[in-house]
Amino acid sequence: KAGVTQTPRYLIKTRGQQVTLSCSPISGHRSVSWYQQTPGQGLQFLFEYFSETQRNKGNFPGRFSGRQFSNSRSEMNVSTLELGDSALYLCASSLSRSGYNEQFFGPGTRLTVL
Amino acid sequence: KNEVEQSPQNLTAQEGEFITINCSYSVGISALHWLQQHPGGGIVSLFMLSSGKKKHGRLIATINIQEKHSSLHITASHPRDSAVYICAVFFTGNQFYFGTGTSLTVIP
């Protein structure tokens, strides 16, 4: 069974640009969660999508958004990039709601904002 | 204020030692997860607990809901256990919070 895949793996952008990251969950998994990891703040929860609906959202500004498609694939978008958005962005999939089920993490997308 | 406190931050052990990592949280939770992150970034979910104790190989995780505390134990530690261990708490308000992680190094 294929694992969680994320594309691209590495990305370099400049301030003010926008970026879209993609996550393909394990087949059959309906929940996709997104996380940001930085050396200073550690891991932080961005949002969770389940059956195409955003179920939970962390404490991030509206520049961070996401969506989930009918095949459970998910994208997250960051608009008007800031230097502080440089981070490893991880997605994780689970059979059902992430809080109550084992999560399977993708390898992450490392975003550098110059 | 971090809702989740992990200790110790860093831990060095000799191969074969028994290791304990602790996680404390502040309010009522729905579930607690233990994660392992190896150098290079890959994260693996070790356990998901809402009560009691779970065991998988040399790893044991316990949770005490009344005391708002969980522990991760590694028996007979091995150099391949060297990684960062992260406690993640899913609060009843449907929000995930993470501990700052415990960096474990096991020396042969």
C-alpha cells in the first residue's frame, strides 16, 4: 500500500508570492491534516479536512487555507508569503478523524521564503 | 503558555538502558499521541492513547487521565531508537497541541 505522498518536496519562494502544496493520502483514508514545523515553534497544527470539509483549524492567519477533493487528496495554500513561513509542512492521513486514529505522515515539503 | 509539557528535552543513554519520557497537559483531552521523528524529518506515529497502557515491542505508553500525564518507556534501548519523540495531545475542543519534543541519543 503506498504511503502518504507530498509534492513538491522542496520549494523556494520570495516574500509576497503564494504557494500551493499537495498531499495524497493513503488509499481509503478520508482525513488529511496539515502541520507546520519550525525550529522555533516546533510542530503546530494547521487544519484538518475530512470528507471535503474543514473540521478543525489551528491558530494561523487567513493566509493559510486548504481544501480537500472528492478523492481525499488535499492542497494547502499560503498567500502573501512572509519570511516566517519558511518551514517544513507535513501532512498526515488517517482512516477517520485524526484525533482518534493513527496518523500516517508524509515526508513533508520544505518551504524556504527568501 | 504551552498546553503540553514534555521532559526531558534531551536525553543520552547507554545501549540497553530503560528510558522514560514524560508528557503533561493542562486540560481535558480526547486522546494523546506519541510520535517519533528521525533525522531528515520523517514522522512515525507510535501510539494513540485515550486511557490505560499500550505496548508495541520494546515500547510502552501509559496515560493517567486524572493526573493529566503520559509516559513513553523504551526498554533495552538501542542506537536505532535515537530520534526525537513528540507528545501530541488532541483536546476536547478539537485542537492538536504538541510538546517540544525529547531528543534521545542512545550510545552503543
